[in-house]
Amino acid sequence: MLTHLDSQGRANMVDVTDKAVTAREALAEARVRMRPETLRMIVDGAHPKGDVFAVARIAGIQAAKKTAELIPLCHPLMLTSVKVELAADGVDAVRILARCKLAGQTGVEMEALTAASVAALTLYDMCKAVDRGMVIEGVRLLEKLGGKSGHFQAEVEP
């Protein structure tokens, strides 16, 4: 059942008034594939715009905090923690992990997914002058904890 639709099929924000406040957490990931020389430039700190990972990390954190303004029908949440990590993944990719936490009445999956996505977009924006062929891929929820639906963990990719 799609909870964002009312009895007439119209979009509406889900009423979470009667839901219990519980600890909730979500972990999402994204990857940015690029030329090996682009990744080396980032990792070596040789990018003319500065620390690409630091800027993308801040962008991801800011995006998580603004998710309700970007995604229709999302509840504005009082996040208690947002962590965004970026690291080289092989010789031609960056893996981004975004973890969001709160004590609240609704989950934080969208915040984690938004953080990972915007961090990836920021990395692309900072590096597009040297590598327009970068590809953002694999944006997905890895894990969700808390709430009535319990624990979700994504299957490991081969």
C-alpha cells in the first residue's frame, strides 16, 4: 500500500502523530566512476578547487538537512547525526557512504539517500572541467534500523 495516497488517490503527507518516537538510522551509498587520473588528482590533493572530498562531505550533510525542502511529502526531521564519508574505490571510482540518525516518528532513509546523491553531484561539479565523462551510479539504501518495519539490510552486490 502506498501511504502517500489518500482514499481518493490524492497525494498527501503521511500522518505520523500517533507513531512512537524511536531511534532510527539509515545508511546509503553512491559511487562516482571517473578516469583514473581524475581520481589520482582528487586523492593527491592536486585539484585546483581545493579539497574535493571535504566540499562534497559538507554538501551531503547540508542536503540531508534540507531533504524535506527537496522531496515532496517528506517530513522535516530533527536529525541528530549526519556522517558522509568519501573514499577511493579501486583506481577509477569514489564510494560515498551517508549515515543519518535521529530519535523520531519517521525514518531517515530519504535523508541518507539525499546526502549520498548530493555529495556525488558535488564531486561531479567540482571535477567536471577535467572529466565530463564521470558517471554517478549505485545510489541505494544499504541499511535501515528502527521503526515499526524493523531492520532492513541490502543484499551484497557481487
